Amino acid sequence: MTKSALQIARAAYQPKVPAALKSAVKAVDGEYTQSVADQEEIKKLFPNTYGMPVVTFEKSNEKKAMPAMNVGVILSGGQAPGGHNVIAGLFDGIKAHNATSRLYGFILGPGGLIDHKYMELTADIIDEYRNTGGFDMIGSGRTKLETTEQFDKGLEILKQLDIKALVIIGGDDSNTNACVLAEYYKAINAGVQVIGCPKTIDGDLKNEQIETSFGFDTACKVYSEVIGNIQRDCNSAQKYWHFIKLMGRSASHIALECALQTQPNICIISEEVEEKNMSLDDIVTYIAEIVAKRAAEGNNFGTVLIPEGLIEFVPAMKRLIAELNDFLAKNDVEFKMIKKSEQRAYIISKLTKENSDLYASLPEGVARQLSLDRDPHGNVQVSLIETEKLLSEMVGKKLAEWKAEGKYVGKFAAQHHFFGYEGRCAAPSNYDADYCYSLGYTASCLIASGKTGYMSSVRNTTAPADKWIAGGIPVTMMMNMERRHGEMKPVIQKALVKLDGAPFKKFAANRDEWAMTTSYVYPGPIQYFGPTEVCDEPTKTLQLEQAK
């Protein structure tokens, strides 16, 4: 592998860790827990792993001899910066407990466990990947660990390799599956512990004990750098409105964080759209009014940040999509026989009036995406909808109407961007490099303490790293019951943007000024070497949430 100058320099970086992890540790049990909702149902489903205490690790004066242990690790779901450091921290941790312990990585995600595809992760392999982005050390996958057959198949290889603990690094769905696996192995006395680590750049896996999911910090800094670059270009040419869609299907944490970092003219927050029962036209009118006001002052340019999942948060669009899914599932054969040129009119004639009117108002390209691009379950693939183009086209149409009525005198030209994969495998920021390494090392301590059904937790991360608090949280504590594919299932509750939370309040207090004054901030690229206030700064979201 040919390495860049940055890769070579970063390989020497030693992540900072909580003071407690620098020596022998002891696990201190805190309060016993219950799930965030649906306590009786969750307790019934997880009799062996429900109600366990929160664990905190403290420095111990005596170092106990630990038996050698083989440990397995899985990267699950979409990539997030810092995953390799979780594995490095786990490796160093199990070796610190006993130098003859061994680590095995399952190839391409949970599917590797089921299909018995693995590799031993030795020191020379681990050292190649320290402080690097991506999941390419062992790869990732989206196979869900859900069935007893899968659990038993996985147990075969775990027994064969004498693996006593399995660490699953993933988001809310992956950690839900990890919890189900922990419960099953405990119920049958399989002798295998299961520990989770909180990963997702979307930032929607968090609570009081899990301050942030790893990768969020780096991804937001990557996106904010590029948004800042676009805003500088925007302010230089002063002739385009840039519509920028950002990752975040289920929550708007990325859009909100990037807005706090770059101060765009407009940022739409999906959760607010849903809370206010806003229609698509309400959103379009809001954007168009700001465009018109800026034009009146001679500013025919600006930036608009849009969360990827916005469409699903617009109540009227949600109803339209639900009816479309239902209708097309029942009339699939008939629909396929209609000429493509007539399909739009056919759908308009078949929907209820409210949904028919909304569908008819959509630009033709978006209407076609709604009716043609479907997933294997027959549902609309909302993430494929080019929301940035939909909004700019509808804003342009509204402005043209206002111009004809004499309400608008400016010029409107749009540019479109979608920032997604660009942020998922970036070299982790110092924050994520430190946080991820600490999460992995903490996972090794949870294993050494005999825990199962826990998620690795590192808190107080707006303080210097030696004051961070390492521990673990029972995964059942984060669970509630939700309808999935027509059935009620236990899942980790997604953390959406809180409209009464400090980050949103800060944004809401400033957005009217940012809309009109061109108050752009240009964050620049992630800095890995230099003053701590530049290199180690956590996200604005975390700073505001943790402000005492």
C-alpha cells in the first residue's frame, strides 16, 4: 500500500484516553436500569439481560491476572470514521489484560459470522490501520442477526475458535441485534459475551450515557469544510443559490451541526417540519420568501441545507407515500401495463383528492421517482429522491409567479449538491480517534468484567480526555417497541433532534439573522496537528448539550 504523508504521520498518533484506562481498572455498578418505554414488554423479551446496572470503570490499585481470551469483532452497517480505532483499542485492551489473548475479525459484517469467514487480527495488521478512516480492515455488511438459525450458525464458529466474547460495532439496528444475540447466548448458557459499540454518522444513537455516536464529529467537519468552501464561492460570484442535501435519513443532527458550524442562509430541520405540520408548499414558501428578501437587497445568492430524510417528515408527503405504496403494491401488474407517458395521469386519477393534488403539484422527475424507483419490498426509495432539486425547482416556479405579480424582482439560479459518502470514511478527527480508541478499550474492560448485553460508553467528552468517564450501559435500557414490517419489535429508540434542546435553540435564535446578513463561517479542513483548541474541538452540538 502506498501511503500519503498524512497517513504516515497519523500512524504515530497515540490516542488520548480516560485516566482510568491507563492502569488496572475495577467495574463499579451504578443504578439498576429499565427501558426507556414499554418496560413490561421489553423485560419479558429480555429476562436475562434486562434491568442490569450502569457500569463505570475506576482506577484499581491491584492488577488481577486475567486468563487468556479469544475475542471476535464485527463491523456492521454503514461506514463511520474511527471504526479502525475501536478495533485497535479493543486489541490493545485484551492484550493488556493478557498478552496471549487473540482477536478475530469477521469478514464483511455479520454475514461473516454466519458464513464462518474470518481472519485473525495480529499486531502488524492492527498497526497498519491505526487512526485511519474506513472499515477496510475487515469490511462491513448489512446482514441482520435476527433468527435462531443465524445465532446457532454463528455459535458454531465461535466455539470452533474458542471465542468467549463478541464485539459488534454498529448503529441502532446493529446494537439491537447485538442485544438479542446476547440474550439468546445467555439463555442457552453458550458462554459467549456480546458487547456493542455506538457507531453512526447520522448521530441518532445517543442518550444520557452515550453522548454521541462515533464518526459524527468527523463527518460533520468534512461536510462543513465543503459547505464553507461553497459559501465562499457563493459570496465571491454572488449569482447562485446552492441547495445542499446532507446525510441523515432518520434525523437532522448532521444538518443542524453543519448549520451551527457554517451559518448558512437557510437550514431545514425535518423534526420541526413534522412538529409544525408543514406542507411541502410551506417549506417552498419559506425558502422563496428569504430568496426574495435577499434579492430586494441586491443579494441573488445563498445556501440552503436540507436533511436527506426531509420528505418523510412532511406529514402530507408521508400520507402520499403511504397511499402510493399501498396502491402500487395492489395494482402492480396493471400499472406496469400502462405506457410510461401515461403513468403519471393514471396515478393522479387513482389517488384520494388530497394525495392526487399533491402528486400532481410535484415536478415530473420527482413524481416519476416516487412511482418507479421502489425497493424489494415495493416501497418508495425515499433516499433516492433528489430533494435538493425538488425544492429548488418548486422555489423557482413560485418566484416566477411572484415576478409576474410584481412581488419579486431578483434573479434565481440554483446549483445542487449531495454530501453523503464523502464523509463516511474520512480519516478520523482527533476527537473521533481518541473517542473510538477509548470505546474499544472500554469494550475490553467490559469483557474482562464478565459483562454481556452492554454497550461501551465514554462520557464527559467535552472535557480533556483524561477526565473522560469510561463505562457501559445495558442495551435494554435504550429500547422500546416499534412497528417493523407489520410486527411490534424491540428496537433501540432513535434520538431525533430535540426542538427544546440547546443546539436547536441556538440555531433558531440566529437563523433569521443568518438568512439576511451573509454571516458565513468557513471552518476549513480538519486539523490533526497544532493547538488543542483547533485540533481537539468537539462538535457544536456536544458543546451546547454538555454546557454546564
